[in-house]
Amino acid sequence: MWDMEAARAALPVVLSGFGVTLLATVLGFAVAVVAGLAVALVQRSAARWIAVPVGALASFVRSTPVMVQLFAAWVLVPGLDALTLGVLVLGLHYATYLSEVYRAGIDAVPKGQWEACTALSLPRRRVWRAVILPQAVRKVLPALGNYAISLFKETPFLSVITVNEMVHEAGTFGSTHFAYLESFTLAAAVFLLASWPTSVLVRRLEARLAH
């Protein structure tokens, strides 16, 4: 049976954990956006002896569960703060996915754009910064938004390295007050309320960019 008093007591605890969840999401996705672009550029532009190992490492990270990566990092890097470590692991994990998104966006830039840059003898760096990347990023913005939502929903895995994110706080409250139903329901509601508007925004952005 639903206990309203327990729900009222659980809400502040859940919301305090949401602050940590939101921070991990924002910072982790920032790492993913930057690192993913770097991986995409290295695989496309760097020498083969650099591009091949980077591509192999990215494939390995994509092919292993994020929970395993979190636990391995927790064991191998014991001196780092748990939240910082979690942000880095989540960010680098999703960077491997975003690198493929960026690659698809770069490949979608019309061939004529490259030929025009060559004809104008534009420096390589300016070609990427002023011509290719602005077009590529615009094409993949909806996909980036979807991955941001996915990262947000995977933050509960941070509890395996003792980060007090929202689901961890809900579980702690539930075990202390025997109110798992109330605490986890509230956590699920917060996830829904936070991710649903973002999902709607991403769909509208996708529809707008399609025209």
C-alpha cells in the first residue's frame, strides 16, 4: 500500500540525489561531446598508426558494459573522487558512440563542399572549423540529444562506485524506512519529468532540421 507520509519524507532525499544525477549528466555529456569529436577527427584525419589503435579502443569501450567499466576504473584508479571518476567513465563511454554520430555527420557533408575548399586553397584547420564541422554538427544535433537522454538514464550505474545519485538515495531511504515503493516511484517520476521535455525538444528539433 502507498504510504503518503513516507512519500513526503522520501521526496527531499530523492531530490537531493537528483542534483548529483543532473551534475553527472551535464559534466559526463560535456566530456562525451568533446572526446567524441576528438576520436572522430583522429580516426578520419590522423596517421594510420594513430587512427587504428584509437578506433580499436573505441570499439572495445562500446562493446563492454558501462557498469563493468565503472567498477574496473574504481579498482584501477583508487585515488580519484567517485563522482569525478564516474563522470569521466560515462563521458568516455558515450564519446565512443558520439564519435560514430560525428562521423556520420561529416560523411553527410556534400562532396562539393570539400572540392570548393580545395579550389580555394583553404588551410586544413579552417576547412574543418568554418566549413565541415558547422554543417556536420547541425545534421547530428537530434542524435546528440538522444544520447544525452540515454546518459541521463544510465547515471544509476554510478551507485556501484558509491556515488550518491538519485536511485542510490532512493534505495537507501527505502531500506532505512521500509518504503521502497514510495522512494523508487518518486525517483522514476523525477526521471520521467526530467527526460520527457527533453525528448519532446529533440523530436521537434529533428523535425525542424529535416526541412
